[in-house]
Amino acid sequence: MVTAGSMIANIASYLLHLPASRWLGPVGYGEFASLLAAQLVLAVPALALQTVAAREVVHGRNVHAVRALGGRCTAIVAVVAIALVPVVSWALDTGLWATFAALITAPMLVLLATEQGILQGEGRFGELSVVLAGAGIGKVLPAVVVLALGGDAGFALVASAVGTAVVALTARALAGAELAGTGGTAAGPGSAGPSRIGVGAVLAASQVQLALIALSSMDLVIARMVLTNEDAGLYALGAVATKVAFWLPQAVGVVLYPRMANPVHSASAVRSALAVLVGLGGVLVVGVAVASPLVPMLVGADYAPVQSLLWAFALHGACLAVLQGALLSAIAGERTHLAAVAWVGLVVEMAVMVTVASTVGQMITIAVSVASVTALVVSVLSVRAARAPRPD
């Protein structure tokens, strides 16, 4: 069920790139894609909050404490998003209106993540799958409608923010009240009581998620800085294959995460997740390589030069998916220091791209090399850590 919900959400997200790339053109699409990447980076607390909320529910935390934490994080992200608008607009050379529209979606995603974390921690995967699918559709469909009516990137991103807010409110009603804390597996029912959860727990998880998201997004930002506008647009389209291979297997981590958070099942859950992610990644790389000749037919002949590199973009995403599985286990076991390896990988990637890369092929080669080595190192460390006694 989670796989189905995730696939619907991700397919919706990928379908947004098809009309956007065609209707906005390479230059306009390059701006659109870079703003989506910036939005993803700012929405890192949403990903972290979902993992923390799910972990706390597994440990028996009261629902009011989880939602209070979500409210505080939403307010913080909203303030940061508004403050960063002029900075991001200057760095990416994008309009203020379009930049604001992109970043204001981030607090909506944080609000939504709270409810997703509650459902995930309780193992209510049926409801979670509905929310995941609704989140994808609610974020994408309004934007596509606006683009179809001739709207620019700014108006499309505003429509996406409104759709996300509606889904967040719907998820709150679906999750209900006073269910968290009744299905914990690592602690007794409600053992954590109504105590307040500190924002520090989300910050610790956020730095893990931020390292991952930065590794999956900074190449797009750097491409806009070091490549021509035309090549940056080509790289942005190729990165769609990266996102396919990265996000499609995410149901694996979602379903196995509650077991990762339970010390009794943690080691076997980590090994199972990594094995499945490696297998799925291989299948997706082959699939993208076979389907690559269809690209000019789907998005236009302007994007034909990137066709032969799509398999490499997919491999990049597959490596990042494995890295994500390993880092999720670090959050579940409260061993967030393992993210240091990913941060080192990010620094290396950015330095090499800025100083060496000048073509699309060089950019993706650097990205794949860094992602594969980082994923291997973190995976080995995560498996070893899961076998060790859990810290008090």
C-alpha cells in the first residue's frame, strides 16, 4: 500500500517536469527546477520531523507532544523561508515572486510531515498510503493546471503551496486524535506521557536529512552556476531520472523504519532495507537505459543531447536511495553522527564540481562517483552500528 501511495506521489511529481520542461523551455525550466531544488533543501525539517515523530510514536509518545513539536517546527521554518527569499533569489538569479512561491511551500510540508510520522509510527500504512498519494497529487495537479493556462513558474509554485496546505489539513483529520502512544513497540503504551519533545531532536535528524537532500540537490544548483543556461536545463531534465531512482524505492524505508527504531528488530531491518534498495536500484537503472530513446519524443528534440546520459543519472539516484536507507537507520537508532560521512562527501562533490566540471557529462560523473562511495561507507557503518548495543 505504501509502495502504491509513494508511486502515485512520485509519478505525479515526475509528470510535473514533463509539461514544465516543454511549456517553459530549457531556460525557464532551469529556473523552475532550481527553485524546486531549493524548496526541497528548505523542507528538510519536514523529512526529519516525520522520522522523529514516527520514532517517538514507536516509543509510546503521546500524540499531543508530537503535534506540539510539529507546530513549533512549522513556525520556525515559515520564518526562515521568508527570511531566505532575497538570498535564494540572488544566488539562483530568480525572480523574488517565484522564489517566495517556492519557499513558502516548505512550512506546509512540515505540517504535513507531523501527521505522516504519526501514521507511520503506528503502522497505519493504509491511511499513510492515502496521505502520500494525496500529497503528491495535491502538490502537482494545481501547478500543472496553472502551467496549462499559461501561468509562469511563480504562479505554478503558489498553486502547489495551496494544494499542499489542503492535503496537510486533510491528513490531520485522517490521523485523528489520541491514537499515538497506544501502539508503541519499544515501550509500553503511553509510557512517554504528554511530555514535551525538544526541537533539538528534529535538528539532530535534520542535519542527517540535510546532508542527504543536499547531495541529491546541490548538483542542480551548481549546474546553474557553472554551466550555460542551455546545459543547465539539460542537466535539470537528466536529474528527473535521478529523482525517479531516488524516490521510487522510498516505501522500503517507510515500512521498515518502525522496525529500525525497535532495538529487537533493528539489525535485520537495516540489512533487509539495504538489500532491497540495491536490487531495486539495479532494476531502475536498466529500465531508464532502455527507455531513454523515448526522451526526445516526450519532451522535445531540444533535450536529445542528454539522452545517452540518463542511465548515469538513474545510477546517481539509486546510490542516493541506498544512502537514504542507511541514514534512516542512523536516525532510528539515534546515531546521527554517521551523517558526518555524507557531509564530507557533499564538500568533496561541491569542490570538484565548481573547480573541474564544465559539461553535463562531467557533472554527472562526479555526482555518481561521490554518491556511490558515500553510500558504501555509510551502509557498512550502519550495519555495524545496528548490531551494537543501543545508547541509553
